Amino acid sequence: METRYALALTFLQGLGASQALKIIEHYGSAKAFFEDEAPSSEKLLATLPHRAEALRRADEELDYCRQNHIRALSMDMEAFPSRLRECADPPLVLFTCGTANLNARHIVSVVGTRHVTEYGRDLCRHFCEDLAHLVPDALIVSGLAYGVDIHAHRGALQSGLQTVGVLAHGLDRIYPAHHRDTAAKMTLQGGLLTEYPRNTVPDKGHFVRRNRIIAGLADATVVVESAAKGGSLITAHLAQDYNRDIFAFPGRTADPYSAGCNALIRDNVASLITSAEDFALAMRWAVPAASPQREVLQRDLFPELSPEEQLIVACLKDVDRKTISQITSESALPFNHVNVLLTGLELKGIVRALPGGLFRLLQ
């Protein structure tokens, strides 16, 4: 069973997470590594005396999982989140409980400050309520922390959406304890998820590291409220590294817990949204309620466009996304003129601006 060996790999002394991933990449599996009794490098050779203990700990952990209805997922398993598997730094093993499909069709992470304001609480509630009508199979992911996280989870539960909490500790505890009742409801309408085995304490470093799972598990990350610095901004930038879509709700310039969102929008890291409908339309998860029969755009025929607009469309044809510099180079048009043309195409609903200065032709 690969899960046993992958878990044992995380228990081996002297091996970091990146080294463990390289071992699996080199050997093809964790099991193959444990079966190699004469590894070539000195560092791997030094693991030989510790392997039996690592396997013993893995067996104990798996026994605990079986007794407590916890699933241990290694990367080779179909139930392992495929979106996480695409990331450069996936966890070797995930521990999860609940009903959620971690490979659901529509997954969005909702993050923000722990010092959520009334404005942020309202945004969480309305976002979940409206998303439930637009995309009823959406799965909401967050971190079960104080503030935006817990309001996103509770908004999802109240709206009938599945919701998953990514924890910075083992499943033998809930932190903060005040959220225990919400966590129990989530196991019946979503679930809890962690890469950490039991007896792992919720220290600061674990919270930072778990943010990559929140970002990598979803198609997109929505930042509700954030100060100029904070964990939600880390999550947003991780999502950017994973080439995921990022969105942020704007706030007043004087509001300290909107400073981070406004900066993400200003720096083209996040797209501005004001509602769940904005988000769903941007993700192509739903069509406007006023025009349910709207036809899908055809890439090969835009008769209403000018020749220069047609040229921009041709540059984006059959390519997922390009920067404005690439479009300028390929079209041989002036940079400023390309910028104006792209703005016009975006207003016509033919091109979409993405975080990071990228553009995509809508299908």
C-alpha cells in the first residue's frame, strides 16, 4: 500500500518535504525507496537505521485513522485532489474526514483577515447565498480560523453548499475550540482536511504552510478582507504561483482591512469583484440570469470587429493566455494601441483580463 510508505517517508528523520518529493520522483514511489536497501547517496543511506521506526509510526497512524473514520490519501489515489497534484509542492499524504469530493467540478477558496468587519461578514454571507443559486455544486474551502474563514464556512453551510476546512494540525483536535460545533456540521456537509498527523500542535509555521493547500485545492481564491499584510495575501500569491485565478472585493481606501484587497487589485494580482455573479461569470461557471440563452462566442468568426481587433483575437486563438507584451510583439501594433484594443474587447465580452497582466480569449 503506497499510502503506508508515503506516510512513513514523512516520519523519516533528516528528510524535508521537498527532499521527500524528490525521492518519490526519483524512485517512482515511496514503496520503491523503502525496498532499496543500498541507496546511492550518503544522505539516503543514513535513513536505513530509521526506516523501521518510520514504518511503525505510519502503521500506528493508519490504525488511528481506521478507528476514527479518517481517510489517508496518498498522491497515487484517485480520491487525492488532482488540483493539488498539479502543484510543485503537494503534500505526500492528506488526512480527511467528511463527505466532500475533493475533486469537485467547482472549488473556490475564500480567505481573509481574522479581524473581519461587519462589511466582511456581509460579503461572506451574500457571496455564499448567491453562489448557491448560481453554482449549486460549488465547494467552499477555507481555514476554519477566526474572521473571514469561519464566516465563509458558516455562510456555505447556511446556503446548502459543501465546505472544507484546511487545518494546521492533526484531526485529533479542533483549533480554535470555539469552532468545534461548526466543524462537526462541516463533516456532514463537506469535511476537514490536513497534511498533519495526530498530536501535531497548531503552531505559526503550520498555518503558513497550510495556506498552499487552501490555494492549490481550488480553481480560484477570493480574498474578502485583508490588511496590508497577512496570511490571506500569502494564500493569494501562492494561488498566483499555481496559475489559479484570484479575485478580491474592494473596500474604502481608509479601511485598514481593505488595504490588502485594494493592493491586490491595484497590482493586477486579483480581479475586482463585487458579487458572486461577478465571480461566477468571470470563471465561466454561470451565465447572466437576464440572458440564459446567450450563445457561446465563436473564436473563428467576429464579423463586428475591426481588422485590428481581429488581429488581437487571432493572437489569442488556441492559446490559454498571453501577456500584453506577447500580443504586442505578435501583432506588431504599438503597445498603447494594443492596450486600448484589449480594453475594448474586454468591454465587448470577447477578452478577459487575468491577474498578472495576462489576457484570455473567452470561449
